[in-house]
Amino acid sequence: MLLVSTGNFIVTFFAVLSIMLVLGVVLGVIGSVLAGWQLDVTMVVAGIVAVGFSVDYLLHLGHVLVEAQESGFLIRRDERLEYAF
């Protein structure tokens, strides 16, 4: 879906990488045996919500980043990123 909405392989790659890192951190913290926590329904739902928010945010951020380039107003990469943020 990211590739379809952005049309850019580089943006899609970094968005998927960011999503995977968020997933790793969320599940790593939630499922931490060292903290003595147990993985219950609440923790799983919290992990799903966190991943869902990260996917939604990165989808919109990548789309605006590509749209800024297509508008022709922002040519430089740092300008597009500032516009997207």
C-alpha cells in the first residue's frame, strides 16, 4: 500500500524500515522478560495500536513528501522534508 500511495521505492523502503523498527521496539518492550511483564491481551492490543499509528503516520508523511516534489514548488530534499513535517 505504501508503494501504491507514494509511487517511490526509496520512500517506501524507509517507511517499511521505520515500521519494522517501531514494531521491534514495541514488542521488545512489551514482551520483555527482564521487566517481569507477561504478554496479555491488553499488551497485544497496545502493540497493534502502536504499529497501526506508525503505519498511518508514515503513509501520510510519505505521500506528502512525494506530493511536494510533484507540485514543483519544493525542489530540494530538505525543503520537501520540512514541508512534509
